[in-house]
Amino acid sequence: MANYNNYYNSTSTHYISNSGSDESGKYHGGAAGDQTGGEWVLRPWYSRPWSCVLRYEKDARVGQKLAELGCAAALNDKIGYDQYQRDTYWDQLKSAGYDPSKITVACESDCSAGVIANTKAVGNLLGIPALANVNATYTGNMRSGFKAAGFTVLTDAKYTNGCSYLLPGDILLYDAAHTATNITVGSNVRNHGGAAVTPQPAPAAPSGPGKDEKWKGVVTVNGLNVRKWAGTEHGTCSFSPLNTGNKIGVCDSLKASDGSLWYYIKYNGKYGFVHSKYVAPDSSPTPSPAPPQAKPANGTPMKKTAHELAKSFSGQLAGTYRTTADLNIRAGAGTDKPSMVVIPKGTAVQNYGYYTNVRGIKWLYVQFTYGNVTYTGFGCGTYLRK
């Protein structure tokens, strides 16, 4: 990848990597790729305003790599802006070995899809699973998703109202509206030899998936390979394969390098990864109860988020919906995915335009608070009305 030190160390202009609109100043409908050189661009810092700054303090390589990918994407005119085609950048980024400068097929992103894709790429490049599988889909859940992945949320005015304390790779976030990546070392940091920031030491090794059982599943196919990590490129475990009817504990979920969802499972005391496509919720009449969850001391709602991410976006879908019947909110799109909660008819839920199509039915990715728990999951669009 090219050397971008002139942007990192600029003293005349403080740069950010910013994806904001297509060649016509609109959010969708333009041609693939950057037609003007300004759809995804390196531009001077500006006040959006920003709600917070997300900084990864556990490993200094992460910020540098995020800045590097932010520069490479902004300087490659094969990468444009379109909210309706926002996932095509991630597809091409994976194909290019997580190097935006090597993308040769015209593709599209938007502000959050670009930052999230680059973060996943950094996780894959540096071997940090929490980043490779960061659970965020848009600016409305980036703060919580990135915090869960290990980022520090900085809200002091010196970070949000100006650029002098920023570091390369800091993520600027205006909740539910916009995001960008900081590129240039802030003047206060530079002038004090970096003393304004005290990075934490890098962890000895990347954290692995959780081993506490979240729900019970059953295998739906014979000869299901159990692998040592998420993805068909990894070797099989000693207890592989599993067969139809084998009951397993599902402990965690991770995205493979190709974007497919894999479950981290427990079977007879041993752990491994299986493709989520071949696991269904166990419908046995006496499932193990979920462990009790303590209410936060400050009284704020607990949060429960779906295992899967939405696959499509349409701004026309965004809005407030109400359920037309008692409705399961599920951890993935489809009736074969485990239910997170059943909400009564008439419950209001919010959708921000994201959904997954399953056999011709839109499953809306919705968020709401019910029983002092904030849920983010999938509801069948058949039973949701604006």
C-alpha cells in the first residue's frame, strides 16, 4: 500500500477521510465509482457536529491501519457513494485482500459502510477477531458496536469540537447521521510529542469467542464439518463431523472472511465453528433456561442485539412501525432463527432502512425498548405497518 505520511503529518491542512454523497450530491442513484473525485475524499476536518470520537487504544497499529485504509479508499476513484449499493465496497475490499488501493471494479459505499468495512479489514489484517466481526451496521449503532469491540468512546469537547487532539485512525461519529475517519495527527499531540495521549499496551493475543452457552441448537444436515475457526479455509476439529439431530450449545457467532455467519458451538465439552446455515433452534420442550441478567446499577436498559447483520438498505423503508400481531423478534432473518423476545400487538419499533430478504419477504432490522431491555433484531415485515 502507498505511503500516506504527507497526509498523516500535514501541518497546513488537517485531513479526514469522508464519504458523503454521490456525483450529484444525492444519496443514491449515481454511477458506480467516484465520478467526481469527491464522493469519498480526503478533505479538511469540519464540525458536523460530532457526538464522539471512537479510538482503539489497545493496539497502536489499529489506528495507523485505519488511517491507511481511509486514505487508500478516498484516493481510489473506483470507490464511490450510493446508500443502496453500500455493501459492494466490502465485497470488493475482501476480493482485493483488504487493500482499497487494489480495488479495480467500480463499487459503492456510504459513510458508515465504509468505516465499518475498513474496521473489519483491519481486524482481518492484524488478527483481531473483535474488529473483524464488529457488530455495527450504521451510524445509529456504531457507538455501542465499536465500544463492545474494544474502542474507547471519547466525548470530551477537546475531541468533538476540534481536531488538535485527534490521532490517525480516530473515528468521528455523529450518532445516527454521519461518520468519518481522522487522518492527520492533531497539532496538540504533535507539538507535545504525543504526550496528550497515553495508549494502553497491546494485548498479548487477540481475544477469542465467548464460551458461555447462549442458546441450544440442533444440526440439520449430515456430515457437518466443525472447524477450528470461522471459514471453510480452516481445518476441522477432532470431533468433526456432526450429523442431523446432534444437539449443540451455541456460544458465540463470528463472520468468516467471505462474510458468512458461523456459530461457535459446544458439543460434548468440545468447541468449534460450524456454518450457521446448518443449525436450527432446538425445539425440545425442556430447553435450558437462559442465565439471569443483572439490571445495570444506573437503571438504564440492558441491550440485546441480533447475531446477524442486515444485508440490504433502502431509505424508503426507514421509519416507525407498529406490530399488527404478537411478533417474534429474532436473532436473524427468518423463522428458523432463534427468538429474542415476543412483543405484543401495537408495539412501536424503529427501522433505519436496513433489512434482509428471505424468500421474497422483507425482514426489517428494528430497534425498540421493551421490559427495560433495548432490542435490536429482525421482525417479519408482514406484521409491521408504518
